[in-house]
Amino acid sequence: MGKRASAPTRDATPPTTTKKPLGVKDLSKFKGRRFGVDESKCTMFIRQWRWKREMKSDRERFEEAYEYPSNAMTTQISLKQRKYSTKTSVHGFASTVWDSSIVLAKYVERTLGGASSSSVKTALELGSGCGLVSCVLSRICQIPTVVATDLEHNLDLLRENLERNAPSASCAALEWGKDAALGNVKFDLVVASDVVYVEEAMPALVETLKRFCTPKHTRVVFAYGRNRQALETFLKLSRDAGFSSPRSISKTTECDELWTCTDVDLIELELER
């Protein structure tokens, strides 16, 4: 009969084991590294998520230029971005490209490009920021007169991007509700993205919007993401000012299939009286 093995004592040395480290301990070697992805094998959700700006690094959002993926392969739009700082002239949301402006840019490229653009000769963008939508309207849609506007302290970056990408477009300082160098000129199209997030600014926004619209003629197209706290206030004030109830722009039939997302909506309205 074999000898019975004794149980290990408390003082016995445990066997040496090698534990596999959990996660990646040193992320520095991955900084700035690009990982290739075969988009043909990705779901539409993943393809949409790849272009969204929310999860991008500071480097991608503020240091690198934003390269707009135009359907017109011969047209390249590259926008400079700058990280917001109280020491710079760029303030708040105007320092980087946001999801809503991308969705709006792809929408106007899709619907105003080619022969359909003949009905739109003049376009105004409110709160232009880096100027993406204005660049697309001028450079790709080839609208003859495009005016990009923003607050005075945001014009340096806006002007630089227009000069690089859409020299035919112009920019002007515009504080909503205040007299501007533009006077009361009317436009065929007025666009804006992410402008309905401050309740106190909505009366001035509606007043400014009405100033540049011709009743029964000017198309107004707004895009906004989750930052839409003042949307209901804007819609109420705009109806009171003579604008139509908004028409929701279809994401499935009117927008570019890839360049749309669940948290960005587009609406169209016009001045009725």
C-alpha cells in the first residue's frame, strides 16, 4: 500500500505561477498609432461610429487638421482646428469640427450638388465655427455667394480655413440680435449647426434669422446633436415670428446613409409671413 501524501503545511512554499497581466500597462507605445480596419466587414453602425468626433483624441480634435471625406474625389477640404484656451482668440465650440456640422455638410453636398444647386445662388451660415459647411457650399456645391459668420473673436480661424479651402466664400462678424455689416441682405439658403443650446440666445437667433430670410423663398436648414436644450424655445419663438413648423429631414431617404447618426437631427423651415 502506497504511502499517503501529507497535506501541505501553512509554511510550505507555494508553487511559482506566472499571472497574465490584465490590460495594457503602458499605453505610450500606442499613442498616435493608426489601426487599419476593413470597412467592408464592418456593420453600418461601426462605420458611422468611426467618423464620429465625440470619442476622438485631443490630438485629432484640436492639433491635426480635419480632412473632410468629400464624395467629389477631386475636391479636398482640410480644416485647421485649435484647442480652446482663454489665451487664444478661438472660443468655445468654434475650435473644432463637430458631428452635426459633418452631417449637415454631407446633406448639402448630397442635395445641392450638381444641377439642383441652380436654385440656390446665395447662402448664409450662422455660427460657422471652423467653416466646414460654408466650405462645402462654396467649393463642392459651387454656390456663387456664401457668407460664413461667427463672433468676432472666432474669425481668425474661420477666415484662415475659408482662404485655404473656399476662397470664393467670405466671412463676417455677426452677433445675433445686433446690427451687422451684412445689413438686411436676403439669402436663398440659411444653414446652422449646434446653435440651439442656450435658452437666453434664442430670441436673438430668431430675430437674426428673420432678418436674412425672404418669406416663402428662403430655405432654413438646422442640424443639432444632443446639445439641444433650447430647441423647444427656438421652435416656439420661430413660430411666433412667422416661421413654419419644422419639417424633419429623413435620415433614411434624404441624408447620406453613412454620414448620419442617431443623435444628430436635421430640420427645415421657412418664413411664411
